[in-house]
Amino acid sequence: MNRDEAERKRLLAEFAKCRSCRFCVDVCPTYQASCGVESFSGYGRMQIIKYLLTGLLEFDDALTYCLYSCLQCRRCEVVCKSKGQNLDICDLIQRGRRLLSGRLARGGRHAKL
């Protein structure tokens, strides 16, 4: 197993820990600025990364914009930890972006993930 595949498995295991409570959604400034588009929240970004890694979504410009619009303010993590979930959402998003951007750069616009 190569390094990217190992990281992919680790990310998917971390995303599986999310209880989908969505408490992180309302505190996200980009979610608020988007007038309620869930893809612009911590939960939405984790779902996008998960579905890109599992092949249920294909990379496009809109998804890239959603992933890179995260301000890394960590408000989602504060509420996640206060509700007992304890996910490092910003770190997971960064790791997902790193993994996905490398694959996108190697494969062009329609890279297979």
C-alpha cells in the first residue's frame, strides 16, 4: 500500500467517527455567508472529501471552491469538542485537500480519485 492509499484509509476512518450531528454547520462563517449552503460548512466539506475519496463524486471547480473556502477558524472544532465528538475538522480538511490536490494535479481536471 502506497502512502496516499494509507492516508486515504486514515481519513475515511476519521470521517466515519462523525455522528452527523451538524452542530458544526451553524457556527461556520462561510456557511453563514453562503446563506445556508451546507457544502460551505465543516460537515459539508468532510462529506465532499469522503465522497471524492470513495469515488461517489467527481472533482469539479465548484467542489474545489467549497474545499478551499474554509477559513480554518476552528469554530467547528470548538462546537464539535463541546458536544463530545472531538474531531479535528480543520486538520481533516487540510489533509483531505493535500491528498486530493496531489491527485488532481497529476491527473488533470477529470482525475480519477
